[in-house]
Amino acid sequence: MFVKTLVWSFLMVTVLWSYVITSSVKAEESSLQSQLLDHAGKSYIGVEDASYQEYDLVLREYVADRIGKRFGIALDPKIYSGFELLEIEALFKCKKLEESFDIFLKMFVK
């Protein structure tokens, strides 16, 4: 009986601990995501538009963070545009295991 209670207690602590960890990670991600969604449906006059520049900055940070989490590659969001980062992410998803990430990043050298 004691062993059964101990096992259940261990399982409950493990479940609660994993919930705490994942909720803090989700909170950080959802903050960037909500900032990005604030720009949904808006149109911009051009790349000089202050609203567009704000959108592009949030997009850069969000996608660079997502690439870092999924592929373990830290990309500087100041170097690439938001759309370049989206393209890089798409290429990383298609790459073969034996291919290096550098092959794809060389396409975007400035």
C-alpha cells in the first residue's frame, strides 16, 4: 500500500512539475505570438511605414526564436528580414539529415 501511494505521489509531482515548466515556456512564446498577431490583417504603404517596420521586427524575433527552438540554430534577427527568416525556416524543414545548415545560410549572405 505504501509503495502504491509513493508511486502515485511521484507521478503527480512529475505531472505538476512538467506543467509548470511548459506553461512558462508557452508564456514566453505566446507573448511574441500575440505581438505578431496584433499586426494581422493590416496593410502597409511600404517598407518605410513605421507600422511595417514594427511588424517586421516582431516577425524577425518570432521566427528566429522558433528556428532556435526547433533546429538549435541561433540566427540574429537583425541580419535577416522577416521573410528571409521564413524562407530559411522552410528550407531547414526540407533539408536532408546529412546536409549542413550552412549550405542554406550561404544563400542569404549579405
